[in-house]
Amino acid sequence: MKFPYSTLMVQGTTSDAGKSTVVAALCRLLAREGVSVAPFKPQNMALNSAVTSDGGEIGRAQALQAQAAGLKPHTDMNPVLLKPSSDTGAQVIVHGKVRADMNARDYHQYKTVAMQAVLESYRRLSRAYSAVIVEGAGSPAEINLRERDIANMGFAEAVDCPVILVADIDRGGVFAHIVGTLACLSESERSRIAGFVINRFRGDISLLEPGLEWLERQTGKPVLAVLPYLHGLFLDAEDAIQPAQDAKGAFRVVVPVLPRISNHTDFDALRAQPEVDLRFIGPGQAIPPADLIILPGSKNTRADLAWLQQNGWPEALRKHLRYGGKVIGICGGYQMLGRTVSDPHGVEEAPGTSPALGLLEIDTELAKDKTLAQVSGYCAFADGKVAGYEIHMGVSDGPATANPAFYIEGRPEGARSADGLVLGTYLHGVFDAPQAMTALLEWAGLKQVEPVNLARLREQSLDRIADAARPLLDALVRTQTRNIR
């Protein structure tokens, strides 16, 4: 099949409308057809990130889209990544490397510089691939962000590409979302919209058809596809935490939802594990009994540590350990388990030192340089291979590191407590490797583990969303001369 568009952009009426999923589906469909295709997101704001083949950092969703296209993730696929560290500030990552920490107002001024990085990456991809499928961010109807926009219509206008608009019918008000979004656009931007995708529909399609006909008459633009609500997908989330599933297994794992939780995709494999009942516990929720408590990664370790201390987690952890429960800390969570976390350079916020939870004999110092690496090795406490990635700005050292969690390419990594109840590691994705999953869950007290193969589940999910989106691809090809430039 010859795909008629060298660049196509997918925008949404809201955040979490399904833009990432539609881009991944189109990438998988086009790759199946033998089309050389690459995903692209000019600007992403997310705390779930991935390490790329060229040693940089991009949004997790773009790494998944690269997988859908049969490619290794590359920094050009997401040239600007914003990782919020507070309500008004973020770490700005350009071409995979930390450029600066900025507040929202300063970054708004910086967008003209960021746009140059965006266009550089886009040109490299467009030269290397016959099709580039672009994902927008949030909604193009955010009037306050229109000036210097690089994420939505500002990019589409700069490269003169068509746009399809995705709306989530499961939220309700889908027709208002679409018509309202169009009303907020300029005339040139509206003319760029090729059509609409109604996402996450469940029910009798005949009951929806009168609304679709009204929408086409009202806007003069086609509804390209209605995509079904697909249950049981295992796809890396861009940022939103997946809601708790109904309890499956008897082995309970509890994870606190830190204000700046990062890379919570670490727990996708546990969410899929049939013997495990995974629970995310947010502010104001009672901390339930558990077999295993996992402290997740954090974009602001000292601030999230203070949040844990203010919300009763230290006492809950001590009680949990007194009854023989196990505790794991990943990345920022590992740092919190130690004696102190110091930030002499003001990497996260104001310089200073925070007393930590005191469950591991380590001290952490945050550093200016970020460690980014894809790694592999083996467990120090059991037979089993491990693979994952490191994304952190800190070094942890102390007596507990003499009892490591893993050996990574010959070097000790992480730490375990002398009583064997607490384990810390910098490795993200540590549960994704089936042997490491088995070793960690057996260490935590679950016997006879039959680990799921998360890589296979992701591939099956990508195929499912691609199969469901086939009518969209067919509609795009049919309408190539009608509404698309």
C-alpha cells in the first residue's frame, strides 16, 4: 500500500483522548503494509520516560510507538520533553539531554528556541522515513497556550501538515468537545482538520449514527472512524496511572501515589500478574495491609519524601516490617529508604539535606549530571537475569551497598538491608524481565510464581489496537483528495 501523506498529525480534544494510542495503531498498521514510518511528538510533558538507542531520554509513549513501527526509540521522536518537578516548574529536556530547569513563564519564552530543536528533529525523520505520524499534546483549543505553540497547531502550521482530531466518547459530551474545539481555532487551523475520530465507543453503533450525521453537517468534515473501547490492553501510559483492577490474586502489593511519581510503568508487569493484587494508594486513602510495599520513582525526591512523612507512611512501613512484610524502593524510592538525601547544588529545589526513612544504611547526594543507561545483569540474591534502564540524578553509597540487589555488567547495584526485608535499586523496568519478576516476588514471599511475559502482552495489545484502527487507515486513504492537503 502507498500511504499518501508524508506527514499526518493526530490531535485531541482533551488530554487522554487517545492520541498516543491512535498514533501507535497507525504506526503498526503502516509497518505491516511495508511503509517506512516513524512516530513523532514535538513536545511532551510526562514523568514516564524511556532511555533511547542514542543514549537520551524521551516520553514513554513515543518509545511504545517506536516499537509499534518496528524501530528502536530515538531522541528525534520526542525532541522536547518536560518533566514537572512542581506545579509551576519542570526539567526541560531537549534532544534527550537536560537543558535547564524552568518555571512555566520562562519556558513560554523559551519555546522559540525549542521550536528550532523540534524542526531539526522533524526534518531528520522526514528525510529518513516516507511517513511521519505526529502526536499533539493536550488540546489545540488551549487559548492561553496558542502563542509560540510548538505542540499542536503551531507545529502543524509550521510544516503545513493535515490533522485528524480525536475525541473520547467515554468521557461524555463528545460532540461538544469537537464543535467547541473547532470554534477555538483560526480559519486556517480549521481548514487543516481532515476529519474526526470518535474513540472508546461501546454500545450499539446505530444509536450513534444520527449524531455522526449531525456532526458532519454541522462541521462539513467527515467522521473518519469510530474506534471501540478495548478492554485489557497493556500499553505504556504516557502519564495517567491506570485505575486499580478488581482484586485477582491473594498477594497484595501497595504503591504510594507520590505527587511527582515517575515511571509508574514499572508496575505494569505486576498489574498483569494473576497472583498479584496491585493497589495504588493516593492522598487521603487508608494504607491497607500488604505483603509488599514498593516506593516508586520520583521527579522530586525530597519533596515526595516530605509528602510520605506527612501522610503516615513511615509508621506504616515500620509496622509492615515488624510483621515480616517486604519493602522495595525504585530509583527515587530507593533514595528515600536511606538515611539522608542531600541536594547541595539545588538540582530539584532549594539546596539542603532531608532526613530519610532510615530503612537502608545509605546516603544519597543528588548530582547535576543525569545517568541514562539501558542495562542488564543478574540478581544478587537469586538465580535470574535482570534488564532495565537507569534515569536518575544522584549517587547512593553506604554500608548497605556491600549487600547489593543486582550485579549489572559486573558492578554491584542497589542495596539490601541486613535483615533481608528491604531492597533498593535504581533500575526501572525491573519487573519486566520474567526471571527478575520471579526472583523479586519469591523474595517478597510469593511462592510458585508463573510470571507474565509483558513484552508479549504489549505486542498483542499493539496488534489489537491496530486491527481496531484499520477502518481509520482505510478512510484516510479514501479521503486523500477530499479534505487533506
